[in-house]
Amino acid sequence: MSKGERRKIGERGQVTIPKELRERFGIKGGDDVVIHEEAGKLVIERPVTREELAEGYRQRAQRTSELADEPEGVSTEANDHLGDAPEW
């Protein structure tokens, strides 16, 4: 069992997130949160913003481009060191 502050659930199912945790995770009054079950536990987290999602896609596109260019460099390097492949 994890350590933490005990909170009482209100009649409408509401609970207050401790101030220290709100500050640490940048959660303010009026913010949206995502609540889901994970491995039998209730998890509350900030949703991914459009900006964070877009940045993730930009990074993935950049890495994909780098990986696509890599074989060309390897082939050129092999030709430089080994010469042309013999005709079999």
C-alpha cells in the first residue's frame, strides 16, 4: 500500500487532491484531468496537450527521416571500403 494523505470522498464522489501534489504536477482549479484504472489502481493524470502531442509527432517524424537516410550512408561507406561488387 502506498503512503499518502487520507482523503474522504464527498457525497457527490468528489475528492480534493493535496496542494503539494497539485503544485508538483501543475494542476490548477478548473484544469482537466484523466481518471482511469491501471493494474487495479485508480490513476489521476494530466491529459496530453495538443502541443505535447504535436511535439511528439515532430520528434518521431525527424527520427524516421534519420533512419531512412541511414542505409544510404552505409551503402556508400561500404562501396568506398570494398569497391564495387564483383559480377558473379
